[in-house]
Amino acid sequence: MNEVVIVVLAIVVLIVAVIVYGVISTSMGIEEDVNKNYIPDRLERMLGKDPKKKDETES
């Protein structure tokens, strides 16, 4: 049971670390984020997504 808690805690820490990295790196200008979702475009391209700027007219 102890191992399950440690694994879940490690997964949560990794997810939080990625989110914090995305917010800090895009707000400081280190990474580019054209679609303003706090996920760096470089990471989106590595995952196979195509980061595009959203149009102002779309809801």
C-alpha cells in the first residue's frame, strides 16, 4: 500500500512540474506560446500537435 501512495505522489509531482515549467517559461519569454494555453509550442510539436494561433472570431 505504501508503494502505491509513493507512485501516485510521484505522478502528481511530475504533472505539476510540467505545468509550472510551462507557465514560467512562457510568461518569462523563454518558450514561445502562440495559442496562449501555457503549453510551450516546442512541447506541442514533440507530441505531434500543430500549435496555431486561434482566431479572434472563433468562440
